[in-house]
Amino acid sequence: MANFVITYDVNGPRPSHKEMDDFLKALVANRGRILETVWWVDYRGTAAELRDRVKTILGPEDLLMVIEAKSAAWTKFLVDGNALVKAWANVA
């Protein structure tokens, strides 16, 4: 497993932000929202494979970036920072 950061902008009528949330929750078990449209996910595969999975829900006007993350530093998130630290340590 590897740590990835997914960030996106939904610019069309679909998917909604709720649909994106539900999609990412179904895609990976170990994940957390970092910022409004930024997620950390634990994914077994490459950044390109994860991008290809996520882009299946997006429209042609939507934007997406998937980054494999090896280390990180932060102040605070929308998710519990301690839970993120533990999850990060388990897959790093």
C-alpha cells in the first residue's frame, strides 16, 4: 500500500461533491478528507492506476491530480491528525 493525495475540482453538473465523497469512500477503506476537495488515501497500486479509477466518475470539464506522498507536514486538517499519522506510519 502507498499514501496518495487526491485533489480535484468538479466543474460540471455531475458528479456532485457528495457523489465524489461516496465514490472515494467505496474505492478505498483507509482514507480521510484533508481539505474540502483533497483526500489522503491508502491505495494498492500506482498513481496512474488510482487516477484512472477516479477519473471514471469525472466529466471532461473536471480536474484531477493524484500524488504519491512519501512524507508530509501539516498544521491541521478536517480529519483527526493523530489518525492520519497512525495510518501514514502503517503504510510508509
